[in-house]
Amino acid sequence: MLDSLLRSLYTMMYFTRIKEWIYIVGLVLLGFFYGGIKNFNFSQFFVLLVISFLYLSHGYSMNNCCDFKIDSKAKNPISSGELTFRKGLLISHFLFLFNCLISFLFSKVIFLLVVIGWVLSILYSAPPFRFKYRLIPNLLLNSLGFSILFMIGFLANKSVVLEMWLLVVLIFLTVMSAQTIHLVSHRREYKHFYIYRKYLIFLFCFLLSSLVTWSFVLWLFFSFTKVLFILTLLFSLIQLHLFNTYKETNLEKLRFKIRMANISYGICLLLVFVMM
């Protein structure tokens, strides 16, 4: 009985690919803790985490349902036969519908963001769209989908203000720069993008410079963002250094280092936001 329960739990974690997105929950934390912790509410925070976990679980499981014919057995339980396609699809949609219920009761605005995220995931993964295999839509849909997480965190305890939109642009540029490296490094899944690697590399550098420029614009609007500008400049220089030292045969390691740099940048931003 216990073994069966543990096995089912493992299959669910495997199916929703929690290891791949757990660090992305940090985007929700950035939004939630922006402005400090003086009005921290634990129950509100807990519900927000549940919403973000369900949001990401649905998006990644939907991608598994749509990619089971091309995914490796080690990556996708539908490909390995541990789950049927029908059961996987039902689980993925249950996660979305359950999230709709919780988010609707929590906040109508956040419910709307969850629905928008669902539309983006369908456009990205599901036929007949499958925009994940088109370069520009792939970058835009990924970046928008993850930027919504920041908005969900922000709007959980704050209202829509100019600062939110300005910071969303910062998050969007950060995510898109990371996604360009992701596309180049995944040669097997995105091999048709590999012929565009020089353009993606140029785009990566352009996005980092845009990120620094945008953080400077934020500094002009809000004095406290001087620290944010310095952090963003350091983060971009570190990423450029990592990129400058990579070897084309070791792109997976570069992707891992870029991911770790993003996580470190996010932790630093979180500390700045908490201490505001």
C-alpha cells in the first residue's frame, strides 16, 4: 500500500517535472515580497504557492502530453508507459481546473492571469498550434508565461501600478535571454533551431544589453533601483563572461551555468525587495 502510494507520488513528480521548474517559483516570490515584508500574511502566501505550483505543473505536464511521441522514456512517463496519454491529459486538465477554482476564490485578477497562462501553454505545446517549434513564438510565449508568475505574486497583496509593469519588462527580458541559450543547447529537440544559433547568440547578447539599459531606465523612475541597476549590470557581465568561455561541444554545461546565474540574480533581487 505504502509502496504503491510512493510510486504514484513519484510518477506525479516525474510527470509534472517539478525538478525542472521548482526554482521558477522564485518569480512569484519576487512579486509577492516586492515592497518588503511588513504586511506579510502566511495564509495568503501559502495559497499563492499552491496557485504557482499548480500553474507550473499544468504547463509542464501539458507539454509532456503533447511531446510523448518524441520525448525520451527517462523524461516523460507517457513515453515510458507509466501513464497513458488519456490519463496524463486528464491529470493535466484537473490541475488547471483545480487552480482555476482556488485562484477564483483568492483573487479574480489572479484567476484571469491563470487563464491567460493556460492559453499560452496551449499555444506553445498543443496541436494544431505547436508554436514551441517556431522560433519567435517560442521565445515570446515562454517569456510571457513565466512573467505572469511575477504578476501573480505582485497582485496577491498589491494593486496594479506603474512599477509592476516596469518590473515585468525586466523579468521578460531576463527570461528571454535564458531561453535563447536553452534553444541552442537542446540540439535534439530543437535541432531545426540550431541553424539559427548565430542569430540566437546575437539575440542573447542584445537581450542582456537591453536588460542593463532597462534597469537604468528604472533607476531614472525610482531612486531605490540604483541597487537593482548595479546587480543587473554585474549579472549581465557574468553571463557574458560565461558565454565567452563556452565551447560549442559543451552547451549543456553553459545552460546549467546560465541557469545558476539567473537563480543567484533572483536571490539578490529578492533580498533587495524584502529590505525595501
